[in-house]
Amino acid sequence: MNSGIALFENFKIRRIYDEKAVEWFFSVVDILQVLLQQPDYQAARNYWKVLKNRLRKEGSESVTKCNRLKLSAADGKSYLTDVADAETLLRIIQTVPSPKAEPVKLWLAKVGYERLQDMADPARSVDRAREYWQQRGRSEKWIQQRMMGQETRNKLTDYWKDHEIKEESEYAILTNIIHKEWSGISVQKHKQIKGLKDQNLRDHMNEAELIFTALAELSTRQFAESIQATGMTENADAGKKGGGVARRARKDLEDKTGRKVVTGENFLPPAQSRKMIDEKDRK
């Protein structure tokens, strides 16, 4: 998942992009702040708490369709936050009396329309992703590697989905098995090395890290396909074998070049990178 902030007038709206669902999810409280023109986050949070209870008592499906995902807060830490897709937010907005409702509806409708365009023409989402990376100063070589890696990842998750891997937690467990096998460290440890919090690890990988991640996931899928791996146990075994292929290649490259593949290199803004270094120095 990619996280970020969208600006609406003078308000910051936290959002997170689910690559599997091809959809943005937005912080419900942040949207309510706009509707209520309420600069106090806690006041908007209390409003949502009351509204959520009311909607739940009325039997509204809007509350049940809200997910809880980790988003970065004002203190720099990440907390579980109620988020919803554009369709669910539009239903919640209907319950809030506010002169700001219509502009927010139009903004969310635009987001939803872009998603429909992407579903009808997948090439649009590819072009949108490429433009996103270009705006952030990524080289064409890095962008190409990132997008090829994502295609490899999608083919693997498609296989899992068709072979009894359904829960989000199961995807995360298998991903971590593969990652730890090829890199020698967990996904979380890798993020720590790079000084990341809620950012997407792959978005901050160097070229070599992207290549070995893709090799591990490609090998995993081919091992899984060769035995028609089904369920967690068999797919976990395929993940270890696939990750092992990339681990051996990584070690061979490191032995011959004297350079580590896994590094603390990232694409954080200079200020955040400086803060990360200072925090490490204090430990």
C-alpha cells in the first residue's frame, strides 16, 4: 500500500492506496474536518464517534464498510485509523449537514471516476503511476524496474488468490517469508534500516533490492505452479524455495563485488532523512 496526503482547501486528508483493490482509502475523520470546517482534530474525532454509533444503531452499512488502517499522525507515529473508499464516504457525507458537502462530493466523485477509467483501461493506471514517480524525481530506469517488479508481484498474488490464500494477514505472512529468505531480514527490519514508518518499502528500494525482490517472487510463483501449491503450508514452502534462489544470487553478487544489496538508501525528503540519521546517532 502507498500512503500520502491529499489537500482540499486548507485541510490535509490522509489517504492510502490499496494496489490489490486499485483504490484509494481516505481518513474518515479528515473528511469530517472539512465538512465541519473544524480545525480541531479531536473535536472531529469525537463527532465521528457519535455519528458512527448513531449509524450503527440505524443499521447503516457505511460503518461496517469502514476499514482500520495505519496512517501517520501529527506526532509522526502511525495509528490505526478509520478509512473508507469514495463510495462509502459519499454515503457518510449524506448524513452530515454541511454547506461543504457538495464540493467534497464532487472531489470524491472525481477520484471514483478515475478508478473506473483505470479499471476499463489498465494502461491509464500504469501511466498514472509512471507520472507519479517522475514527479518525485525517480529515474526512468528505476521506474521501469519498479513497475516490472509490481507486475511480477501481481502475478504471484493472483496465484495465491486462486489457491486458497484469502486473508490479508496470510498475504503478509507469505510476503515476509519470501523477503526474509532472500534478504536475511524481515520486511519490518528492512523498513527500520531505511528509516521508514508507514511508507511503502518497495517505493524506497534501490535498483538491486527491487531486482532481487522480483527474482524471489518470480521464483516463488514458478515453484508454486510446478506443484500446484494450495493453502498456507504449501505456498510457504514455495516461498522459502523461491526466496532461496534470490538469496544465493544475492550472496554471490555481494561476494564478487564487495557491496551489500540491502542498504539504508531511501527516497525520503532530505529533512526526514536527516532526522532519521540523528535518531540513529542518539541510540
